[in-house]
Amino acid sequence: MTSTEDLNAIILAVQRKWTSLYNVGNIRMLVELYCPDGKAMMPGQAAKQGREGISVALSEMRKKIASYHPHAPDEIGRIDENMVFFSSGFTCYNPDGEPLYPGKGLFLLKKVDGEYLLYADCINYNV
């Protein structure tokens, strides 16, 4: 079983990689962080499934949100040996660098072939 310390490191690595790829607009590489059967629930959009659907959801979100800056995870936990979750607040900015609004996300990670990938995310704005 993965220790709590290792779990924290896994979650922070996924969060940092997701943020880096999103903020430079690399949607193609970003969707590779998701399970093939993953799901995304982005603000103002219907839930999307699969990497193709998630690509559409992220591309739509990127039109309004140029950069995303998460806070440290405020809650992490284990659902079972192959699935973990974390929640995190965030601040997002428009293309001019102006802050838009804060929000919170809930993320599920599933172990696939020994690697934790995003299985589902739900991102909400505090508006």
C-alpha cells in the first residue's frame, strides 16, 4: 500500500504537471494525464468523457481561463488501493493576467498500469 507521504508526492506531481501543461496551453499532452475512460466536469459545460471529450472541455475552458493557479491540496484520501482523491482551491486569470475568480476542484486519480492518472475532475468557480 502507498504511504501517506508517497500519496502526497503523487498528488502534488500530478497537480503540478496538470497546471504547467494547462498554463502553456498544451491540451494534447494534458489529456494524456487522464485515464482513457476519464471524465471532466468543467464550469458551464456538460460533463465530457474520454480523452477526446476531455480535450474539448479543456479547450473550451482555456478560451476563458488563460492560467490556473491551484492552492495546496486541502484534503487527500484513499478510496481503495487503486483510487485516491484530492481537493484544492485555486485562482484563475484571464488572458490579460487579471484575476477572474477563485474556485475549488475535486480530482479522482486511478492507478492504471502502475501509474496514477486523472479519472475524474470537477472544477467549480465561486461565483
